[in-house]
Amino acid sequence: MKRLVVALTAIAAFTGSALAADMAPRYAKAPAPMAPIYNWTGFYIFGGGGGGLWTADSNTQTFPGAVALTRDQRFGGDGWFGTVGAGYDVQFGGKWVAGIFGDAQFGSLKGSLSDQAIGTEGRVKLETSYAAGARLGYLVAPNVLSYVNAGYSGSEWSGSTQSFIAPGGVAVTTTPSFSRNGWFIGGGVENNLDIFGISAPGWFMKTEYRSAFYDRTTLPMTFTPAFGGGPTGTAVTFEPWVQTVSTSLVYRFNWGR
């Protein structure tokens, strides 16, 4: 619950400033020149990059998990990634936009993982994540969309080699690579490049925060060949929470005036 509160707070901060701009007082003025007609309905593609971090609750158990040997500990990591995706939006009710999308992130968010029973530590990294979801947004200006989104998220993690924590420690055990499924919630702002004085019909920029929650898994510890190979009799649990911020260029195929 605490993680969800943090995620919702970040989303509110991300989208609130854009919504507030639409609520500014309006004053009677002379008629202005006719504004361009914008249409958000249609397909789009995007690509960009960003940074992120993850934390994971973990403990060491007897394999296959009958008895916990340590209390939950929290490990973490960070790094950078690239992202690509596509989606389809529908504008309705004047200022509302809803749609579906899918995307993937490729990079390396590296962190630590430890087996406290043996006294070893290694590195693990989030290599790939992907998502499919829906978003709902409000046009704070004809060419500026503030939105929230949510949906399914999957992830691919590397295996790790565990060494004694002391300096110059020898590699003792390994854990396998693994996949985790979960869900995400996020939000952001998307705007046409015209607001920067760039004449590029169809081109947009979006900046988005996302928080993804994944299921706990149990990773068996295996001795390296130097220590005879085979199972150690213990396993490490891993329950990750990933937060990212990304900026992407978007091209909307139907955009016109």
C-alpha cells in the first residue's frame, strides 16, 4: 500500500501542473484569430529514453522455501533505458482523449542481490520490460494532453554470480535469469512541438512517470563449478518495484489542421 501511495503522489505531481494551467481565470477579450483545429483521434508511434530505479524485498530461505533464514531485506538498483511503442487514441466530449498502447524498454538497471545465509553478494539487472495498457487524458490546451495510464507489465531480469562479500571474494554461487509479471500505473504530459515554436505537424513530445509492481519469485542458489556445482540448499526471494521517467518523440499519423 505504501508503494502505491508513493506512485499515486508522483503521478499527481506530474499531471497536476498541466491541469492547473487549464483552470486559470479567463477574461473577456476581443475576438482572437481562429485557432488551428486539432484532432487527437488516430494511430501514433514513439521512441525515446529515460532513467529509472528499482527496489526489491528479499530474504534467504531453505530451498524450496519451507523456512525463512533471514528477515526481509531491501536491495536496489538504477540505470538508463531506451523505449519504443505504438498506440491508438480517440478524442471525445471535446477535451477528453482515451486510448490503448503497447511499449517496450531496453536497457540496464543494475543493482545488488545477496545470500545472507552463505555471506555472498552479486549483481542483478533489469534488462527488458514491456507493457500494454490504456490511458485517459484531458486537453489542457488544444495541443497539450495531460493523462494517466495503467495496465499489464512484464519484465526480464539477468542472473547473478554471488561472491564472498570480503574484498577479492571468490565466486561461490549463481542464480538463474528470470521473468516477472505485474501491473503498472503512471501519468504524463504530451504536447505538439508547435508550443516550442517548431513547425512540425504530427510531431509531439511526451514525458511520463511510471511505477510497476511485480510478483515475488524464488531464485535457487547453485554452487559454481569451482565449488562442485549443484544446489546449495538455499534460495533467495525477490519482489521488485520499478519506477521510471522517460521522454519520447511521438509521431501521430492523422494529425492535421
